Amino acid sequence: MDGNTATPRGPNEREQLIIQHVAEGCKNREIADSIGTTEHMVKNYLRLIYDKLGLWNRVELALWYEARQHEQVYNA
């Protein structure tokens, strides 16, 4: 595979952890403390996640996460 080929990617492990915290209702400061980073970095991660998934905000992200959890239960 050549390096110029764009492929859609889902969230990486760190992004998945942040998504889970958002879905649990955690604030950016709480997420930052939990994963050992700054609140500013959490905001950056969230912007990247929103762009990657085509979402606009925390509510959409939490709903996206919950939908994926239900899919996993039904597909297991």
C-alpha cells in the first residue's frame, strides 16, 4: 500500500478512551486528569474526533458511542 492512499480510519485507542469519557458525561478537565494530559490537548483530541467522525459536538459524540455499544451487543 502506498503512503498517498487515503483510507477512512476510526478512532484510535486514545481517542476511544476520550469518547468513552465524554459518553460518561465527564468534563474536559476530568478527562485530562484521567488520561494524564492537559485540558487543551483534550480539546484538540475532540476536534480531531469530531472531524474524523463527521460530528459537531459532545452530544452527537455520546450518541455515536452509545449506538456503537448497542451494535456490538447485537453483533456478538
